Amino acid sequence: MLVSNSNRPARLHYMANGFRVLSPGDHVVCAVTGARIALQDLRYWSVERQEAFASAAIASEAMAPR
């Protein structure tokens, strides 16, 4: 049986210069907004928090000191 990765969230390990796919899928979810981010569009994440963000503005806001 062939399992499709479409419409499934991927599990990733975020590193400083990229990410490693732990479980295949076609998207991840933004940690702040809950928006789906296609893997080919993923540009912003936190290595420390192991979270993905939909945009630079959202990433900056999420990581700003409180």
C-alpha cells in the first residue's frame, strides 16, 4: 500500500541552517497563528524552541523578550 504525504503535517528537527524530516508530510503548522506552511515555503523557525513560523514578522514577535 502506497501512503501519500499530501495533506499530512511533517515532523521536523530544526537546525541552524536547515531542517531534517523526522516524519514525512507536506506542511508544518505555524506555532503562533496555526497557519499551514508548505515545506517548500518554510523559511522561519526557532532552533531552541523547535517551532516553525509563517513569516519573519511573526517569528520576531514570538521570540521578542517579554
